[in-house]
Amino acid sequence: MKVICVAGYKNSGKTTLVTRLVKALSIKGSVGTVKQMLHHRFDQADTDTGRHFDAGADVVAAITESELVTIKRNPTLEDALDALADSGVDFAIVEGAKSSYLPKIFLGAAEDSDKIQNIILSLPVRSDWDIDALADLILEQPEWVTLNSLIRKVRSNPDICLSGGIATFTGIVRRVSGDVETTAIDFEKYEGVAEMAIERICQQLREKDDIIDVLIHHRTGLIRSGEDIVYIVVAAAHRKELFETLVEALELIKEEVPIWKKEYTINGDFWVHDRSGE
């Protein structure tokens, strides 16, 4: 899923630009949006859903004939984007969230530019924007990937009818290993080369007998203990080949993908010489 944030100050035309981008991107794929509304509440206290929520429900789902709304406690922007990715949308447009780390199209001049990260394009407010060019820019952004989005992609393979199962592996940051307690790991990749190596591994494994599909995603940047590092999804005709390929994929990632890691522990920080990441 490609993600872009449309940010700016009040009355800069954010909603207008978002709606135009939705229209343009919907020709290329499915689109989801996130509207950051920090001082609003959907489930008012005098509604049934509000009463459910105020009684202590952690999640409330409201269903009408044409809509599904999920109300969740302690939400984050990442939660919203994960939910969109899990649902299978191709593009996510976030309106607002100017203090986030997401790639941004910013309307107007960023007065507190030292606090606003990752502006990839600044545009004049309420202007005649080149929407097609902006859509192309969004296509260049990094993928937002979840395990469920990979599973959904594998299930969409036309040959999935030949599969007898789908298996997944999720590598996480181990907090305790022997007498070492890790707080986080910072992963760095050889840009472009790492992605090509992962695709080469996937293609190599897809050519094996009875393997229907293989997808791999390895995160980079600072990942804290307990958080996800790598996802592997394999679809195969039979379970023997399924699990063997899952293990082989993990070993190939360790051996062939140029990703390095710096480990942060309670006793100090150090670079790990192997490139496994798991």
C-alpha cells in the first residue's frame, strides 16, 4: 500500500486536494483515507455506540446497511494505516497529521519546518494542482506492508486454487538472549540491492515444484523489542514443501540480503556482523 499525507494549516485546501487525489488514484486501484480529527468524537455519549464505549468496551463496531465503523480505544495513526493495509487497499491518503513521519505533500509554507518531517513536495494553497503528476509521485512512495496484506496478496494469486495451505513466519526483536537484554535494533539496507535480492529469492523459491507463491518483506529502521522485523508468506500444494520452503526462505534472507543491524542493549550498543536480522 502506498501512503501519502496531505498536510497544511487551516483553510489551505487539504480536503479539496484529498478528494481530487482519491478520484485520480481510484482509477489505478483501491483507495483508503485517514482523517485526523483530534478534537472530535464519533460515538457521542448519548448514542448507543457511545454508551457501549463508555461502559468499557475496548472496540465497538457499528454496522448500517452500507457502512461499517470501528471505534477503538487509544488509537494511533499506525493502527489506522495497518487496518487499511489489512483491508487490501492500494493507496492510503492521510489528511492532517503534519507532525507525523509520513511522506507529505504540504500546502503552503511550513512555518515550523523544523518540526515537520519528510515533506516531499510543497504546493501553493487552493491552487490548480497537477493531480496526475501528484498521483505519479504517490506511486513512487515506499510500500506500507502488514502480514495480513501479504497474505491477502498471496490469496489473490490466480493459482491459489492449487494450494493446500498458506504458512507464514514473523521474525521479531528478541528482548532476552542469554544474559543480553536488547531494547531495539536498527536495521540498515543496501538501498535497491536489498529489494532486488529479496525478489530474486522469492522468484527462485516460486520455481520449486508445488510452490504456488512466496512473498517476503523485511523492515528497516529502528525496531523495538517485541516488534516485527520480517514477514515470509508461502503458499504450496502440500505441507511438506510448504514448511521446507518457509525455512529455506529464512536462510536465504540471512545469506543473501544486504541488511545490517545495530543492536541496542542495556549494556551498550554494537553492530552485529551477520546480516540475519532475526
